[in-house]
Amino acid sequence: MPETDEKPPLFKTWKGWYALVIGLLLLQIILFAQLTKLFS
């Protein structure tokens, strides 16, 4: 099976996607923590 050198859409490297996903997950954690404090 030959190895494919696929490039991801929107970003030039996969590292860009990883950084975006980690950043969004951190933002979601912070948001949920603030909502939990607000309604507790």
C-alpha cells in the first residue's frame, strides 16, 4: 500500500488543525466552568 502525502484542507499542515482543535477544546472547558460557577 503506497503512502499518501495528503495535505489537509484550510491549513498547510496537520499541526494547524491540532492547534485549532486543542484551542477550541480549552475554550469549551473554560466556558463550561464559567457556566457552572454562574448557575451554582
